[in-house]
Amino acid sequence: MQVRHFWVQKEGNAPEECEDAFAWLQEAQQTRVAMADGATGSAFARQWADILVQGFTHEWQIPKTTNKRAWLACWRDWLARQQQKWYERIAKDAAKLPWYGQRQVQQGSFAAFLGLLLCPKLGPDVAEPANSFAKRIHQACIQGDYDGYWVSFAVGDVCLFQLRDGQVRRVTPLARVEEITDMPTLVCSHPKGEENSVVPPTWKISGYYSGDVFLLATDALAAYLLQQSQQGHDFWQEMRRSFLDKPEAKQWAAFQEWVNELRALCYIKNDDVSLGVISV
């Protein structure tokens, strides 16, 4: 498995002002990948985005049942822990803010979020998992002849694209460019924020084969990829030609050049841009 992450800050901003975050962790029986897009204008958005991706990759556990209520309860418990971390991290800095800054903190920070679990088929020498959900995935891999299964959890407009042989097979949580708006549903850092802080995520479960590619993209790039797909354009070949197939040492700069060209042509809006590329 290969995981690559590319990003570029909003034009006119310094790199440290980028409010996107990305993390991944590979273990024996699963790989966790997460991306978050902190909402501009909310307090400590970059910190909140980072807490979400680190919390998912290091703390998220698959519930022991396939019951949807249990999954939502697991999400709520996990989110409450991340909200506490946000408060503890920003408490000292928040106390130094003027009154209007403290009011922002009281409203909470916001971010779009997508977490991805990749669960490979277990080998014949590995005992069947005791966790009922993990067992169901293992059995589904065998029955469907898949090399593994994936599960995604999303709130907002960070999008996941599954590609096979360069063709888009699935997109979640949004399927069309028209669904990306200036008012996405977001995850709130404050349990008593002005918006519902425990918005249930969109769940998606499906299988993958060796050679599939997963793309995680924040909204500006996701909108472009969705539009290209809807118009029948091969954005995967465009991305390979522009930066992915270049020598590793040159990929980062080539990605930034590609994004800047899309901005100059008004194909994407001027915003922080993050892309995760997972080849299985």
C-alpha cells in the first residue's frame, strides 16, 4: 500500500495558515486514513482539523456490532473525546483573546471531515476476528472475491473517490458537483456550539481489489474532480501526467504548479487544497 499527501495553501496565505489536515496509520488488519478541512472564520480551525484526523487514525475502533445505533453511539463518544482535546489545547490561547474572539470560541470551531478504514482480506493462517463487524467484512471479502473492504465516515464536503483501472467506481459522501455549496454540514468542536455538534456521519461500505486507488480531496479540488467526471473527462490521467508519475522528488512542486494553473484558469476556487492518494 502506498499513501501520498499533497497540499497547497490558499493563494496569498502563508503555508502555516493552511487549515487542512491529513493523517494515516497502517496496522496489521486495517489502515486508517483521515482528512479534515477547517472552516475559515471559525476559531482555531486548524487545530480542530488536526485533532480530528489524529483522533481518527489513532483512536477510532470498529464497533463490535453492525447495529446502526451502536455505530452512532460510538461516533458520539469518540467525538466527545476530540471536543475535550480541542478545549484543552486552545484554553490558554483563548483566554488571551478579546471579547469578540472569545465569543467565536464559545460558538466552537468547525471542519468538514472524512475518515477511511481499509480492511484487507485476512490470510488463511490468521484467525477469524471475534468482532462481529470485522468478521462480517472478512466473510464478505471471501464471498465477493474482494481483496479487502473499506468503510468511510464523512461529515461535510471532503470527498472520497474510488478508482479502478483509472475509472471512477464510487464517490462519497457527495456524488455531484452541484452538491458542493458554501454552507456544508460540519463537525463542531464545542458540545454546546450554535450548530448541532453531533451531526451523524454518512457511512459507506464497499469492497476493493488490489490496484484500486482512493483519492481524498477537500472541497475546492473535489468540485473540480466531480465536474470532470460528470463531463466524461479523464482526470486521473491528467493528474498522473501533471504530477503523480513524475519522480518522487518533483511531485510536490508539480502538484502545486497544477493547482496554481487550475486557479489561474478559474477551474477551482482559491482555497486551501489537500489531496490524499492511496494505492492498494
